[in-house]
Amino acid sequence: MTNEQVFSRMQTPRPAGGRPGPIIDQDGNEFHPGEFGPAGQGMRFDFGQAGANPFAPLTREQRIARIEAIAQLLDVAFVVPGTKIRYGIDGLIGLIPIVGDLITTAISLWLVREARALGAPWHITARMLGNVAVDGAVGIVPFVGDAFDVMFRANMRNVKMLRKWLDKQPRL
């Protein structure tokens, strides 16, 4: 018996009568191959209507919530035990010389891009870029830059600036 024959027998177990057994779906219901047409025609995955679709376009509120969550993760996610000093993964990843600061600066730049996609004007995004530039430039300096990352919190400043601008905008 060849490998192909063994594999085909494994794929379609046959009962004693020689006919293949019924096809059962995940709910235990039996269905027949012709129900969906030839080769799966008629089967469609419509992620656009799903509530937990990771590929669906986000609403304005969801984008803002995502920006705020990422900024908090980068700048104030953790607390130094026994103190009120908060730090985020920006300070932790920044401990990796040069590469860590490049990664966190890239994430910060992505947040500025998201703010621009939300319609933030040039003067807001310019100030946000300035905060990211200061954070990235000083963050490259070993140890001093990491302490600066913990205290400066460029992403939280940027989110606060964006939120202040958004609150002034008329609701549609």
C-alpha cells in the first residue's frame, strides 16, 4: 500500500459497508456535501458584520481609545513599588541601547500618525512630533535618557494635547 492510499484512508474513514460516513459539523449536525454547492461555493466569511472583527475599520471613539491605551502602556503602565513613580514600557525597552529607543520612537510616531488620521491639524501634530523628537533624542543617552523617558512622558502629553483639541471639535 502506498503512502497516498494510507493517507486517503485516514482522510475518509469508511464504515464496514464501504460507503463514507456522515459529515458532522462542530455542533453535531449532519450535513451533505451538496448543500454548499460545488467546492464550497456559497460559503462566505463576512467579517464586516462581526463584533470582534480585527480587520473592520475602527470608529473614531475606538481609535481614540486605542491611542490612549497605547500611550498609557508606553508611559504609565507600572508603578515603582513603595512610591508613586509611574513608568511604562518606553522606559523598559529604552534600556536596550539605541534599538530600544528606536522602537519606542517608532511607536510614538505611529501614534502621531493616528492623530493625523483623526484630523488633528498641523500645529497639533507639529507639537506632538516635537515631543517625540525630544523624547527620542534624549532617550538615546544611556541611563539619563531612560530616567528622562520616565519623567517626560511624551506619549501622555501627546494624548492630552490631542484630547484637548478633540474636545473642542463639534460632534457630528
